[in-house]
Amino acid sequence: MTLENAIAELYALQKKLAAYDHAEALIYYDGVTAAPRETADNRGAALSVLSEVVYKLTTGEETVSLLEFLDEHKQELDEKQQRMVYLMLKDIREMQKIPMDEYIAYGELLVKADDVWHRAKEASDFEMFRPYLEQIFETQKRFAKYIAPEMDPYDNRLSEYEEGLNKKTLDEFFSKVRSGIVPLLKKISEVPQVDDSIRFGNFPADRQEKFSYELMKIIGLDLGHVGLSTTEHPFTTSFGSHHDVRITTHYHEDDFVSSMYSVIHEGGHALYDTGSADDLAYTVLDGGTSMSIHESQSRFYENIIGRSRAFCNYIFPKVCEFFPKEMQGKTAEQLYIAVNKAEPSLIRTEADELTYSLHVMIRYELEKRVMAGELEVKDLPAEWNKLYKEYLGVDVPDDKHGLLQDSHWSGGLIGYFPSYALGNAYGAQFLSKMKKTVDVDKCIESGDFEPVNAWNRENIWKHGSLYTPAQLLERVLGEPFNADYYIEYLTEKVKDVYKIEV
Amino acid sequence: MTLENAIAELYALQKKLAAYDHAEALIYYDGVTAAPRETADNRGAALSVLSEVVYKLTTGEETVSLLEFLDEHKQELDEKQQRMVYLMLKDIREMQKIPMDEYIAYGELLVKADDVWHRAKEASDFEMFRPYLEQIFETQKRFAKYIAPEMDPYDNRLSEYEEGLNKKTLDEFFSKVRSGIVPLLKKISEVPQVDDSIRFGNFPADRQEKFSYELMKIIGLDLGHVGLSTTEHPFTTSFGSHHDVRITTHYHEDDFVSSMYSVIHEGGHALYDTGSADDLAYTVLDGGTSMSIHESQSRFYENIIGRSRAFCNYIFPKVCEFFPKEMQGKTAEQLYIAVNKAEPSLIRTEADELTYSLHVMIRYELEKRVMAGELEVKDLPAEWNKLYKEYLGVDVPDDKHGLLQDSHWSGGLIGYFPSYALGNAYGAQFLSKMKKTVDVDKCIESGDFEPVNAWNRENIWKHGSLYTPAQLLERVLGEPFNADYYIEYLTEKVKDVYKIEV
């Protein structure tokens, strides 16, 4: 095999994998958008075939010898090719450690678990879902031990979503979060709550949908390559490459703010994905480098930009165009105050910017303890409810509003939640850096997203997965990650919205 | 290889092919339903990978030796397995007879022809499309000779879509169609045209969509396994097996009847598909046995049931529920008359029940003569226009409304059109047989579709592709195919709607 041939084969293999990725992601997307209710098993049948092929393509002898050959010649590869080989070999070495039959069975388990979780949530019946969640946690523990027998299983899961992340880093991070946010919540509880009535009224879904497309255009998404659908839970996915990205939202007809910020959040993910350099398409470097960097972008657009006074000033006249009757007599300042109302609540996805990371912290605590064998799945609901009382001061009335609210665990995403909180913190540190060269508020107030997007594109998006999260942070920030920016950002926001001294 | 192993491999291979079929059909479906506008190339990248895998899976050495081994042991296979092996080998043996380079060149020709046809239709310029159509007809003649040197080339093409169908059968059939329908049209032209104004008005798409789901339920579709979307052109597809079927429609807000009958037509296809016996799922026997039997079901529900007085009486109160304002002062009888208005026209897909088969007959005549070398492609437009004048009495103003209207020829589907007309005639003969045991009108008038569906399910649907169309007809009817039923059915309809003596 010549090096030239091997490199050509490397790209051909990735193009093949991208085609399967396209098919699998689309089957999933279809399942939550257009598919009839009782077709999950049929999707499972196709996915089990495809995932077996992908498994063989990814870990088969031919692939392994190709990658090992390239790895031996890595000095002759360019930076991107080196990273491709590293990432693909890493996955293979991990997958080789998981028995094929267990890998396939797990795929089938997740398809069923997703279906059962939907029904269990509807019925608010944790017992229905419990056996599946037990199997998911057990499998995750087993897989972690197969992959890294020397490593703590939860550390291994965490590093799946963020290379190098571990409990030590997160324990420190969440300790800052707790000591920064809990006192702010206490201060707020001592002054009158702000008025958020502007967000409530009658907002027909079809008008909200039109407004969603307008928002997508405003934040700079290319609608020729980014689609919008409605699902129970908003998410972002891409099909095969960054040339076809889909975001989803969920409309509440009594509250336009909910979907508005979902669209901006998912739009942030889509900006990151579609911003990959074109030569990364159909390679493993296409799209974002980690979940937390992804969340840093989605929450940057949703919160740091979207809930700024500058953006509220810009967007309010548009809101009036779409919902003239409901906005009569209202002001941009009222919108700004309403979307920044901070109040302990039950549902993570509806949580405000201030309390959001506390919801994440609770999930982190619980996952950590289940993975360590210190907590049993059957005891999760009681522990969940206890921590919500302790950190947020709220009583959880039932499992639907408790631990059945999120789809992550039913999808096998153990170790994923912390990314959300880290992303918040990264975003605040990015903002501080961005402001050194971009007049962010001025741009946003005039609806000109391009300077902000250009900064993100140049510093973050175009690199795809070329750098690890740590490398990227280092390149962009020129200093280590520091959660103080995040706490400071939140403190300033609270002072401005609640007119209090902290 | 033991026989037992070979049989297990046969099922595993079909399950694999079903998964790829699921992926490919879904990628196509996504392209015409939810996909952003500029993502076609991205779908092309995935499809080119997947179709190459399917080609290798279908015709690869391993598959061929498996099927040949099973074919040698066919006496030991059950009826279904015999049929699977026969159908899969038939495709391979046909493909093996076509030189690979010609097969690839033809694929490339069709891609170009489709593009040119779109532009030629838009410009109403047959000359632009002519060279491509000439090559398509020439290739079809050549391929027919490769596949069956002893057979008439057009007979070979016809039997591609309907095993055993030939010109002799169709000449007799269309002769009956012509002598049955043309005089009816003449009679109609001598009396005042009926009033179809009830169908026109203001029918918002979202109301029509709700009505569509109601119609799907009424005709007995299982909404747990059959989905509905909107597309430019209505169609039915299934993903991997009959457990997930999708129909599409297109709403015209000024005419509720158009989508109503699209939904019932595609619903008929979906009833047939979902009616396959469960043990046929993930095999090549899943779904309908031929295009004409498929059309016999779709047009049975659309026309024979859907345009009956019984159905109009049943459905009219529902129409009133969905469109109370537009239906004020209207009657079920007016609906019945409106949906049975017969009038010669230019466009096949918009033709009424009476004239539809004449459109098909013209295409059949022309294909037959070109395939026999009796007519040159360059003379097709003049002949097309002449036959439209002769049979339908209409003047074709341009090629866009003439022979450029259908996509079939540009897609290489020579011999496909007759299925549409045969389907109509089969349906009428099925009805006559069904009426011996089911009081069809009484069932439909009360909205009870189950006895009708049970008859179709037991006689037609559950067998999937186990029998050839001819075998199926013989089993169901106990007598040969006879177009007299169809002509008699149409004659009765015309007498009833136009109050004339025939």
C-alpha cells in the first residue's frame, strides 16, 4: 500500500461512514418528526442492520490495518489527516474492547428504551421505565470497564463527551457554581419578583413557525442548508455532513418566549455545525469538537446574545410585527426583564439562565453516585426530589416533572449533562475575549450578527473537530478555563435585572 | 453449506436489503418533504454510497452462489421461499445479460434525460428532449433483446411490470376500452354538463389536513403504521417493511376534492402494503405483487368506493363538519355528481374516472409502435396530438400539455403505463366478485369499511408478492380477466350521473 493510496482510502472510508451516519441520523429524526407512533420496532430493524455494518466498517480488519499503516506514517500526514487517524483509531480501540453482540443489543435496547420512556413520561410512571434505565446504567458501567479498566467508570463516560474531563474538574466547577449562584438566588428572593407577563398570551403555532424562520435568518443561518421541524424536545442534527443540518422546536401557544429561545439555542448549534470548513465535509472532523463547546455556542446565542438588552431592543419590533395584538402597549425593556426572570423551577429545559446550571448539577450528582454504585436506579426518583428541594427549594409533584423529564438517560447519554453547564461557563469566557475586538452590544442592537459570527467562525466553527476542547480553549482564550467569568457575568445580569446590590 | 443455513442466510440477506431500502426510501422521502432546498447534492453523496452497496449485495458472488444453491434445492423449499429465490435470481440473471458498460451508460443517460426533460417540459420544447428519448427507446429495445432474444421487445418490457403481460392481451383490452368509452363520451357531449361547483371555494390547508386523517381512519388505515405528509406530487412509500408506510398529498385551497381523492387513492396503496401477512416483512415478498394490482387497489378505493353514491352519502356530513361554511345549502347528491363529472382533457393525472384509460391507451399505442420500429421518436408529438384529437376530441396546444407531461419516459419506464388502465379494470372485476358475498353499498353507506377491507385483505393484500398477477387474478376471480366488468361499471355510472339511456 502506498501512502498516497492509503490517504485516498482514508477519505473514501470516511465518505462511506458519512453515508451511514446520514441514514442513521435521518431514521432517528424521522422517528421524532414524521413517523407514525407504532413504527419504532421497524426503525429498530433497519438500525440494527446498519449499525452492524458501521461497526464492521469502523473496526474491521481492513480499516484497522489502513489506520495503523497511516499511524505509522503520521509524520508524513498533514495536521487534519493526523487528527482523523487519531480519532478513528481511538474509537476502534475503544470499540474493539466491546463485544459485538453487546454493542448490537445495546443499540436495540436504546430504541426500545426511547419508546418506553415516552410512554412512561406521559403516564408519569417511573416503574415502567425503570428496568430499561437499569439496563442502560449497567451497560454503561460495563462498557466503561471494557474501554478503560484502570479508569473510574464515570470519568470514562465524562471523557466520551469532553476529552479529558473528570469528576475532579467538575466537582471544583460545580462548587464555584453552587457558591456563586445560591447566594444570588437568595438575594432575589428578598426583593419583589419581576413581571414576565409579556411572554404569555395567545400565539398561534403557525405564526410562531414563521417567526422561527425569521429568527433563523437574523442570527445568520443559511436556510438553504438548515431545516426546521417540530418535535416534543428541541434538538439539532446533521445528515452526513454540515451541508444538511436540521433544528427542531416545540411551540407553546400560550408563551412565545419558550420556542423563541429554543430556536436561538438550536440555531447556535446549527451555526457551529454549518460553520465547519468545507474540506472537513464527509470526514470525522466535520462538526463540533465536543458537547460542551457545542453548548458554549448554543447557549452563547440563546443567553449571552439572546437575553441581552441589545438583542431585546433589536428583536422587539419584530415580535410586534408577528404578534401585534399581544404586544400592544408593551416595551422592549419589559421583554428584556421577562426573559431574564430568575426563579427556581422543576424543568431544566425551561429553567432560566441563572438557575439552569443547578439543574445540571443535580443530574451530575445523581449520575456520579449511580455509576459509583452508591445509589440504585430504583432510588433515583426519591433522591432527585430531595436534591431539587435542597438546591432549588422546589417540591417535585411527580416523575413526569421529575426525573422522567429529560430524554438523555433513555438515549444512553450518561455523562452528557455536565456539558450544558460547562458550555455556559465557556461562553462567558469567550464573550470576554470577543469584546476585546468586537463591539458586541452595538452589533446586536443593530441586528448585524456578522462580526459576532465571523469571530466565532474564525476562532471556533471552521476548525470542526481538529482540536480537542482544551486545545481550542487555549488557542482562543490564551489562558486556562476559568469559571469566574461565568459567575461574574451572572452576577452583573442579576444586578441589572433585579436592581440590587450584590 | 447446509440447506438450513442457506435458508437462514436467505432471510438475513433480505433483512439487510430491507434496511438499505428503508434508508434509501427515507432519504428520498426527506428530500421531498422536510429537506432544505440546497441539500440535494448532500443526499446524492449518501445515495451513491448506499446504492453501490446494494448493487454488490444483490448481485455479488456470495449472493449468486447462495441463490443458485437454493434454486438447486427448490423442491425442499416452501412455496414462499421458492418464490423469493425465483424473484431474486430473475433480477440477477437479467442484469447479468446486460453488458456492465451499457448498464452504467444507461444509468448516466437517465440522470441526464431527467434533467433535460424537466427543462424541455418547462420550455415546451420536444426537440430538446428528442435525442434523449431516442436513446432511451433504443436502449430499451437492446436490453429487451439481451434479456429475452426470442421474445418481442415490447412484450418483454411489459412483462417487467406485469409478469406475463403482452401486446395481445393489451390490444384486446384497449379495443374493449375504446369501443366502450368513446361512445359514452359522445352521449355525454350531447347533454348539458353537470355542475361541480360544490368542490370549489376556500378550504384552508390545515383543515384539509385534519380531514385527511379522518379519511384515513374511515377507510381503515392503521394510523399507528401509516403516516401522512405533503409533497408536490402525491405518492406512497414504505420503509423497510409494511410496518411503516407513508402517503403524501397536495392541498389546493380552492378545491377540497383534489386532495380528498389523492388521500383515498394513496390510502388504497397503503392498505394493500400494510395488509401483507406479517411473515412477509423484511422479505422480497412484502408489499404488492405488481403495479397494476397496486393500482387496482388504489383506484378501487379512490373511484369504485370513493366516487360511489354510498360513499358520498356517508362522507358528506363529515365534509360539512370540516367545512361548514362552504357546504351550507349543499347536498350529498351534489357532491356525488361533482366528483363524477366526465370531460375530455389534456392531462392524464387530472383526468376523470371515465376518460382516464383513454389517456393510457394513447401512450400504449405510441410505445408499442416505437418499440416495433413502426414509428420514429421524432414523429411522436404529431401522433400524440392526432390520437388525443381522435379519442378524446381535444386539441393539444403544445408539448408541455402533450407528450412532455409525464416523467415516465424520461425515467426509462417503457411499458409501465398500461398498469394504470389494467388496474381500473381489475378493480371492477374484483367488485363484481366481492358483491357476491359483501353488501358493498350498504357497508360503505354506513361507513363500515371492514367487510370490504377483509375481503381484499384475505384475497389480495395478505399474499404480498407470493403470486404473479395472473395467478392472483385466477385465485381471486375463478375466471379469466374480463374487461367487460369495467365497461359495464363505467356505463352504469354514466347513466346514473348524466341521466341518459345508453
